[in-house]
Amino acid sequence: MMITAKIEVLNMKELQLKDLYDGFRDPEVIKGFAKLIEEEAKKLSHPINIMEVCGGHTHSIMKFGLPQLLPENINFIHGPGCPVCIMPKERIDHAYILADQEDTILVTLGDMIKVPGSRGSLQDIRAKGADVRFIYSPLDILKIAEEYPDKKIIFFAIGFETTTPMTTALIDIVLKRQIKNIFFHINHVTVPEVMVELIDSRDEHIDSYNNRIDAFLGPSHVSVITGSKIYEKFPKEHNRPVVVSGFEPVDVMEAILMIVKQFNEGRCELEIEYKRLVTYGGNLKAQALIENYFEKASLFKWRGLGNIPDSGYKLRPQFADIDAEKIYADILPNEEIEDHKLCICGDILRGMAKPDECTIFGTACKPQSPLGSCMVSSEGACAAYYKYGNLLK
Amino acid sequence: MCLSIPSKVVKIDKERNVAIVDTMGVQREAGLELMEEDDVKIGDFVLLHIGFIMNKIDEKDALESLKVYNEILEKLDEEDRQQMVIDDDNCENRGA
Ligand code: SF4
């Protein structure tokens, strides 16, 4: 194999936008890292399973065929980090009911609109005449509210720490400008709590190194906001190394090499690969906005995983005036709802099964007609397998 | 929902608290609400998420990573060339 160095950076003084993009996707660099990982992995005393918590990583890993580039003794376990996939039916039913109210426009982000709740998806209620809109940015809601002053605009807010501050930025604007027709249904969830839950629930089933999470690939953009500090307890208390990695394939490969080296050198640490964007402390202004408007909900139910303590946010009580969950408390049900019998999303989100182990994967359940939530979002493990499955080893 | 491409700031509109950024040739607006005042300047590389700038990209760190990657490639290149020489020296079919 002849390798030609393609990136001319040794004498480069000024960074170009293109370098930030191409430099971290360069196939030669990916191959280079594959070689280094292979060398390093020969020294491992046991196979290691690395969980990527974040759906963005799952997508990138599948898209660039990274599992094929890794030696047998390094395995990926796909984690629960797709905000759409973990949204339980109960919450989707809330959105459905809110959308069905008179003079209401329900707005939400991303693929949320396609996920089925117990009554149907937001797409279904829209087909029945409700005004449901998909937006690119929470800021778009300001325009909608201005255009429809007589309607109530309800934002069904979803996402991890990555998107939480954007919701609070909108709340900040709404309150400062005294906009009276925007309301919030908050479904923001947090990463460290679910990581603890995954370690604990899997440790119960440990019989070999096969089903153990040995290390974590820390989410890219969650960490931009929170800083790497939120993972400190994993190496310290749970004996699991964490390397915060960027989304680009080169980032992921570099982070894997860092993890393997930790094992070989007998270290168990928190490290940052994604240094160009992540610091230990994170974005303090964003954190202050969250702190100002939100407090932890004592429980949040994750689809497939059940109730996880302190893993969600809700509006602080003083903001009840804009809190759709409080305003519409009489019509929003609270009973628990079972997931589809054949869907094994729960096991997939726990990293205990791969999508192709589901008996209806690719047959009854496809991206066009999803039965479970992991098939809906492009970040979901089932959707990623469906799209890029032919690249698997 | 999380994937985003790096962008470069081309203009700042203080009045509306937005930056105009260039993302691979496409210009768009991004809210500055999550950034400290005057922290973002024209020419900065930033990361966007759902219509907001979520942080600046540290140019020094980015360049450093690219430099390390380059060195890795050069080293592997060197090893490959050495291996080819060794292979050639050990070639059993010499003279065949
Ligand atoms: S393929 Fe569909 S039904 Fe099966 S686990 Fe995935 S989302 Fe659930």
C-alpha cells in the first residue's frame, strides 16, 4: 500500500473552511488510523466494546463503514442518543392532543413528526386537518407567532443538551419581548443519567466481556455545550474511560485509538479528541440560560428504557404561564403505554441487540412505514442499518 | 438532527443579534444568543446548530490536528517504503 499525504498543512498558516471539512474526512487519514488501531489492538488483553452514545456518531460510523476497518477485538455498541428514538408514546400523544386543539399551531423539529404514538403520528393528525409544522430552528417560531397573532403556537421541544439551550434562548426572547402566543412543551433529556442507567442495567446481565460496555465515545455536540466535565464520574466511579469525539470519521477513528491506548497503558481517563470545539467547561452562557429557565424533572420515561431519574428537564414553576403541560394539564393523559410487541428498540437502545436481530427489520418495519422509533429518525440505529447495512462486515 | 457543517462568519448584524455565515458556499443567518457579546467576529469559524451559533472552532487546535494527521501519513508512508525495500531484498524469485 502506498500512501500519499494529501493534506498540505505543514506550512499552512491560515485555515480554510474546506480544510475543516475535508481534512477530517480524508480517506487516507482514516486508513492510516485503521492501521495504527490494528497495531495497538494486537496488544489488548481482551476484546473491547465501545458504546457511542450519540446517534450522530452511529450515523457517521455506518455511513463511512468504520466497523469494517476495525480489528475483530474492537466492537461498536450503538447507544440511545437519538432524541427522536427515545421519545415515548406518552409524550407523542401529548403533542397529538395539543395539535388537535382549536386555533393552535403545533411546531416541532426534525423527524419527530413521523414517530407513531398510541393515537398515531403528528403527520396523521395533520392529515386530519391539524396545523402541525416542522421547523428548522426555534427562531422560526417567532415569525409564525407574528403571522398568526390569534393562534396559540405550541413548541414541542425535543433534544439532548445540544438543543436545550436553543429552546431556552427562544424562551428568553419570548419573555423579554412579552410575546403572548408562544407556549412550550418541554421534552429535553440529558446524557450522563442514561449512561449510568445503561452501565447499571447491563452490568446485571454480565456473563462475559461480550455484553459489557468497556468505554464510551462521548457525544460531540452535547459536549460543546456541557463541556467534558459531565463525564468525569465515568472513569472515576464507573471505571469506564470516556473520549469525547467529533462527528467526522477521522475524529471517530482517532478517538478509538485513544481508547485502545488507554487500555494498553492501564489508564482509565476522560480525554477530549474534539479539542477544536470542546473544552472542559463548555459553553457557560448556554448553561446559564438552561439553569435560568429549567430544572430537572424527577423522572423522564425513555422509549424502550423506561423511567430514568433526573434525566429530563422541565420549566421552572415560575414560568407556568408558558408551560403547555401545566396549561393543558386536564386534557393531557399520564397513563403508561406499552411499546409494539415485536419491536426490540429497547434492547437496541441499551446496546444489547443489533437492528438486524429484529424479526420485522426491513420487512414490516421500514423507514417509509416505521413501527418503532429507531427506524424513524436518520439518527436511529435501525434506519442507519437499513440505509447502510450493505457496508457491514 | 445533530450533524452540522463548520461555517465562517461573513457579517454581523448587532441590531438583530445575528451573524451571517457561509456554509460551504451557502449564506445563512445564525442567532448569537448563546455567545458572549462581541465574542464572535468576522472571519471566525463557528459551529451552527438549529439556527444558532453554538461555539467557535479553535483554529489552532484544528490546524494542530491536521498537522498530526499529516505526520501520521508521512510516517506510514516511510514505513511502507521501508517495507517495500525489505520485501524486495527478501524476494525469493530474484532472477526468475
Ligand atoms: S426494525 Fe423497527 S420494529 Fe424492529 S427494532 Fe427497529 S424500529 Fe423496532
